[in-house]
Amino acid sequence: MNCKPMVTYTVIPHDKEKYMKKCLRILPLSFKFIAIILLIASSTVLAQTKQEQVHKMAHSVMPLDISKVTHIFKMTESGGVQRVLAKDPGATGQIELIRQHIQHEAARFQQGDYTDPATLHGADMPGLKDLQSGFSLIKVSYRPLPNGAEITFETNDLHLLTAIHRWFGVQLSEHCADAKAE
């Protein structure tokens, strides 16, 4: 096989100055066009708020309808209380789903398994890694309520107390209108 170096030729018109001016006019337009396309593409991705993302992903980690419940986060001196309550106190089916889910989550949290919140809010959510590694120093308890259920987190470890509060804060902000602080 006979390989020869590749030769390229550039054709330059007779009027170089006119050619260069035309290129300079077209070049910024090309960049503007590309920038506009990228902006439009990214804005459709960014248009989805964190609450919309949480709503979209919620069905993969909870059997209940997230738009029909309110998450309440109360930070305490020893940890915190997370309540999930049905917005309609007469929605017995929804209340039963809340109780089943919260009881299941409490049992998992007692073992240091925070997979569901990590799936919903991201594995890098503040406080999460500390809760996973320090689970044996956190008392987690479940309690049914008339219109839902609650999980209480208690610890004597200041570092884990801070982790619980940070973890609650992220959930509070990402559930947006479906959550409130007490």
C-alpha cells in the first residue's frame, strides 16, 4: 500500500478583504445560533423544578400519592419528627398507604438503610452519609396517627443531630408546597 501525505487546498477569492468581512459577519451569527439552540435545550431541562422532580420520582419509592399528602418536619433538641399526613382526613386508603410506607421506612432507617430518600433526593443529600454510618447511635421509632404516621429520630451525638437537621432541611426544601416545618 502506497501512502502519500494528504494535501489540502484552500481557495481564497480574489478580493480577500471582502471575503474576510463576510466570514466575520457570518461567524458571530453561527455562534449566536448555536448559543440559542443550547439555551433552548437546557431551559427545557431546567424548567423542571426540584419539586416536580420529586413528584415524578416519588412513585418509585412510595406507594402513596405524594400530591395528596403533606410532609411535616420538626427539628428537636434530640433529633426530629417527620410526619406524613393525608390532606383529606377521610381518605382512609391513602392513610393506610402512608402508615404502611412510614412503618416500612422506619424499620429500614433503624438498620441504616436510607435507600429510598437517596433515590428521591440524591445520594449526596446533606446528612445522609452520616445517618447511614451512624445509624446505631440513632433511635428511630414509628407511630401511627389518625390521618397518617410519624417517625421520630433521637440521638445524643451532636454530629448526628446536625445530620438529622440537615437531612430534614433538604427534604423540606425539595418537597416545597407539599411540606412544612413545625
